[in-house]
Amino acid sequence: MAKPAADEKTICVNRKARHDYTIEEVYEAGLVLTGGEVKSLREGRANLQDSYARIDKGEAFLLNAHISTYKPAHYFNVDPTRSRKLLMHKKEILRLMGRVREQGLTLVPLRLYFKKGRAKVELALARGKKVYDKRAALREREVKRDIARALQRGKA
């Protein structure tokens, strides 16, 4: 995972996405939000678990992303899991639409963050992992951890 730039403030990360999917390409998209949603995001009250993106009629949407309601804006609050429009270039949307349709890939949000004061989402073009792939990845991570521990003991 790439380290965020200095002008970026991460709100939330979808860690399960990297476990369940093999990431092929990563894209950045803006979000269309209401004022209360932006204030709630500034408080860090969001969750990307079980969320995904879909392209309908040439427009991209983020579905099932949970952005909590902002209490002081109770009159203007909207449904926390409503679908939110994603702002991307038309070429990117058309390219993603073709890849998702032809190759059976999925659009998964990896993280939600602020960049120069604007809410952004990092979308990944991903392929679902099989159970044995997940087990192999866990095994590999454990081996790396054991090697690091052994090296630490050797230095001490």
C-alpha cells in the first residue's frame, strides 16, 4: 500500500478489501456529498466495509458506504448508506465500465480521505480471491513475521 501524500488526511481504510481481493489498478475519485456528511467525515465517522462501486448509465456511484449522520445538522441529514455519485473523468469511467463488463472485475473502495480539503475515495479494480489464495497470503505474512522476529532476536 502506498504511503499517503503530506496533503492527504485518511478518514477510513477498507482493510478487508486487500484480504478478499487481488488489486489490479487503483483510481482516485471525488465524492458528491452534503454539508453534514462532510462534517461527519471530518470527525472520522465513516465505514467502507461491505461497500462497492457501480457504473450506471455512464456515471459511477459508491454504494453501501456508511457515513454517520452529523447530529447538529439533524434537519438536513440523509440516509447514512445512500448511494453517492463519484466524480471521475469520462474516459476513466468508460475504461472501467469495459474492464468490469468484459473481465469480470469488481470496483472496490480502498480508502476514504481528504486531499486539499476535498473528500476523495481510492477505488480499486479488483478480482476476488479464492479461499486457498487467502490462506496462502496469511501463511506468507506469518512466515515474514517469524523471520523478522528471528532477526530481531539475533541482533539483541
